[in-house]
Amino acid sequence: MRQALTTAFVAALVFCAAATAYAQTSANPREDIQFWNEIQIIIPMGERVDLLMIGVLRLGRNLTNPVDERGGAAVAFKPNKFLTIMPTWLYVAQQPAATRKNFEHRLIFNATFKFPDGKFNFTDRNLIERRVRHSLKDFTMYRNRLQIDHPAKLGSFDFRVFVADEVFYDSLQSAWTRNRIGGGIIKQFSPRFTAEFFYLRQNDGRARPGNVHAVGTLFKIYP
């Protein structure tokens, strides 16, 4: 009888440990499928200065719940046709899992270089983000995104095709922690409306979820 009780007790412990591990894995998955949408309202303030109002909504947990909402503003300075400097502020609310929440201010310095070469455009975007988080340690993220785009046509439908790759350096971990690679199309529907439609794959072995398949849209509106 004692041996049977001991065996049952050990089995119960193993079952509880396995259940706990499964619950933690389910609550903090490595993989996710998401939909990203961003809207930018761009208001000219001068010949080389624009004001941007920014709104972002991302659906995650396999497209079932909002996981990332952002709102903010930026001012884009264009000293010449090759360079745009854009200081930006964003407020970010994230719920990557039902039991996890994060709120932060992002103070961003954005310097973007654009180099046309024939029909190709090469764009190199550099972001330095200071992330000021509620109840968590602040840190700085450096991001570099290289994009190449080229005009294309499908019947009477003119657009540009692009591919891009972005790498992230995290000061909190003192390491390159994330990579995003993807592509899509850019379509100018009118002088007041441009849209991007894209797919990207994010790889990040430290965040949860860190490995993300995302499809998304970016709408730029010029009122």
C-alpha cells in the first residue's frame, strides 16, 4: 500500500509539473501569426517639413486578439532629396499574452537615406529608440532597415515591388536580438493616398512570442 501511494504521489507531481510547463508554453508561445496595420496622416508644414500623425493596431495570438496599439506624432525634415530626419514620439500598449501587459513611451530618432539607381531605389533607415517602460527597466534599441524597390506593372495596375531586411540591437542584452525580412508592394492610388501591402518574417529567439509571421498594411493619407 505504501509503495502504491508513493508511486501515485510521484506520478501526480510529474503530471502537475508537465501541466504547469504546458500552461507556461501556451501562455508564452515562441510563434505567432499576426496582422499589422498602420495609418499615417501626413500634413505639409512647409516646403521641406511634414507633420505626421501615426496610429497602429496589431492583431496577434493567431489573429484572435489585439496585441499592440500605438499612437503618436512625428516631424519629418527633408534637407535634400536623399535624406529625411524624423524625430518621433509613440505611446505603445502591448498585450502579447492574456496575462502579460506592457506600456511604454518611445522616443525615436529616425534618419533615412534614399539612393536612386536607375529604376531601383535603395532606402537605408536608421532608428534609435529610447523605450521608457512602466514598471520595467528602460533601454535603447538600434534598428537598421535596408529596402530595395523597383517599378512593376500588371495590366494597367502600376506599383512598386520591394524587399527589405531589418536588424535590431538591444542595449539591455548587449546583443543583436532580432531580424525581420519581408517584401510587398507599394501603390500610389492618388496624390493623396498611398498604400503598402506586405508580408514579413520576424526571428527573435529571446522574446515571446519572438518568431512571427505577419501580413500587414501601411496607409499614408495626405489630407
